[in-house]
Amino acid sequence: MMRASFVALLLASMGCSAGQREARLPLRAPSAPRMFGAGGETLQYLVLGDSTAVAEGGDYEQGLAVETAGHLARGGRGVELTNVAVSGARVHDVLTEQLPRADLAHADLVLVDAGANDVVHLTRSGAVARDLERIVTTLLRANCKMKIVVTGSPDMSTPPRIPRLLRGLAGLRSRSVNRIAKEVVKRHELTFAPIAERTGPIFARDRTLFSADRFHPNNRGYAVWIPVLNEALDQALASQPGHCSP
């Protein structure tokens, strides 16, 4: 009963009635691969995830995918960005809908930016763990040299649109999803980008970092996330071990 009540109240507060969901198509990233920089062998960079990966609430050109690709290209390399993220995606959607659309065999670096919608919909922890594990094993099976960065969920207690009475539970669920993500990351020796830990307190203090929908970050909000992601991506490229069998 708590699960159903939480989801119903939260979705209602966000204006997500069934009729509204039908009328609004999910945002998607531009489908064509995009080049950044030049020089040497091109790094194939794949982004998977939810609305934050398509910069909902802000300008795509100042969002996570474009800004991190530009950062990666500043090292004197060419970077080809492919972004198959879709707003509203949960971890299970990344597994079943986004992975089949991507060229996994040639991806050198993958950002998995999902988890917030699993918090909002109270996806069962076992399902999140199972699906994230399957995402990682599918990626590494396709290319054992691939480097993977996982974000987990931002701190979902901070968006102003979350009803005050539900913020404690939203924060608890955010931490639960992130514990799962960290366990998968540790098990496979991947890289975790601590978005919630590093930026949650900033968003809690400064509500001007949210867009007009009072739920997604705006351009200034995404700019708070981007250094955390850049650091994790650099760390993955520099030190994440390969996963190929001897």
C-alpha cells in the first residue's frame, strides 16, 4: 500500500496522469553519431540513460552528453558520441530498449545515466540490481575492453516538485538505488560517478538550479553535475581495468 500511495502521490504532483503521459512523447537525443575533436584513433563514446542524459529542462548543447564528449575531446583525441537515452527511462528500459539500439561491439567508453525514475516509481531493489547487472554483463560481453561509468540516481529528495512529505522517502530510495549501483560497479571493477553525494547538498541549498518544471536541472544545474561526470570518465579511461579473459 505504501508503494502504491507513494507512486500515485508523486506522479500526481508531477502532473503525470495517464492522459498527460499519452499526450507527451518522451524526449530523445539526436539519433545520429556526432564527432568532437580530431586526432589519433577516435574514441567511441556511448551514452545510455534517462531525461538527464538528453538534458530535459535545459539546452541539449549544454547538457551532460555534449559537454562530457567535448571534455573527452580536449585531450587531443577524436570522440564520436552516440546517445540513445530517452526521457522517462528506468534501468530496465536501458536494458531492453536502449542496448539493442546501440553498436556495443565498438563502444570504448559507456556512460550509464539512469536510476532516478526507479526511485520515483519505487522499482523493487532486486529488479534494479538484476537489470543493472545484466546491462553491465551485456556491455562487457560485447566488448571486454570497454570502460563503463555508472551514475546511479541523483538525490531525488531535492527537486522542489517532490512533495515535502515524500522527500524523506525519496532520499532513502535514492540511497538504496545508489548502494545497488555501487555494488555492481565494485563487483565488475567499473567506475561510479557520485552525483547524489557530490551535488545533492548543492541542489538542496539552491533551488535556482532547477528548471521551470521544478524537477529537472536547468543549464546551471547540469553544469554542477558535469565536473563529477568528467572526473569519473577520466578516471575510467586512466585506471579502469580491462575485462578480457587471459
